[in-house]
Amino acid sequence: SIETNKANLYLVYGIRGIYASINKEFCISPRVTFSVAPYWKEDILFRFSTGYYTQSPTYREIRDPMGKLNFDVKAQRSIHFVAGVDWNLVMLNRQFKFTSELYYKHLTNLIPYTINNIMIQYFPDEKTNGFATGLDLKLSGELTPGVDSWISLSFMKTMENNQTIGKFIPRPTDQLVNLSIFLQDYIPYNPRYTVSLNLIFGTGLPVNPFERTLN
């Protein structure tokens, strides 16, 4: 960390190495986070992170629809860019924390898959590229002293380049809006127990990205 006349600066970096015996591949994933905490009246921290991430294939990801195993499948890769803000504030005479993150992830060497009810089918013989981008917002705090509550709102778009039809289609996890509200409180006259209420709303997911695009 570095202290200046106007802000505190923080730099966190690291590197991770993974060897996957399933495909005999060694991957290196560096990442770095730079943060700025200005000397403002408000307690605010600005963050920017980037990194190169790899995900080695699992057994299910190298198994094609006919049951054949493809041991030549390489790790899925992505480059992340994330900008965020952490803001500690006071509302209703209580401490709250507001966090926001804007991100973009460039995805390469993806293993396509489809979801049918609870069955996930991978296609290891096919390779594709894609992206994921979105915005996460969250406000958390103690509406009741001693127990946390929060509300979060997320926007996301994730797509991949389908080689068969030659254009981008939504990935199976593509969900534009997701809203979550979690509230906690004590049971009257018996503070040893708490009651929680959780509300989750999300827009629809693609049932089958191929059919959704062709229709």
C-alpha cells in the first residue's frame, strides 16, 4: 500500500498454477487488483481487477453424447476486467454498505453444453468463444441490530459463438435480470431465535439456446 496526500493506494497481485492429470495440461493464472481509497468525507473504495483464468475440464466435460471420452480437451480460458465501488454509509441511523461491480469476461476455448431439465450435456469435440458482461449492485446492513439484511440487483448477458449456424447465441446460463431480497429479524420476546424472509426474482433462462436462436 502507498499513502499519498489525496488517497491510499493498494496493489494486490498473485499467480496460480494448476496441473490437470486428466489432459496432462499445466496452466498459469496471473491476476492483479488496484484499489484507491480517497480522503473524502464519505468512506469509499474504488477497485479495478484483471486476470487470466483457466478452468481444467472435468470428467463430465470430456464425455460426449455417445459416451466417448476426449482427453485432448484443453482448459477453458477467460480474461476478466472488473471495476467496483465499496461505499460504507449511514442511513436510518444504521451502518450500511453499498457495493457495485461492472465486469466483462472474454471467454475462449469454451466447451458448449445444453441443459434439459436437470440433465447437462457437454460437447467436448466442439470449441467456441464467448463473453459475459454485467452489473452487480448490493446494499447490505443491519436493519435490526445484530443481524444482516440485504437487497441485490444484477444484470448479465452471456453469449457464445455457435459454429454450426455461424453467429452468437445465448449461453444456457444467460439471465438478464436477477433480484434478491433477504430480511432478518428477531422473534418478539425471544431474541435467541431469528426469522428470515428471502425473495428471489429472475428473468427466464434459455431452455435450449439452439432452438431459441433458430426460432
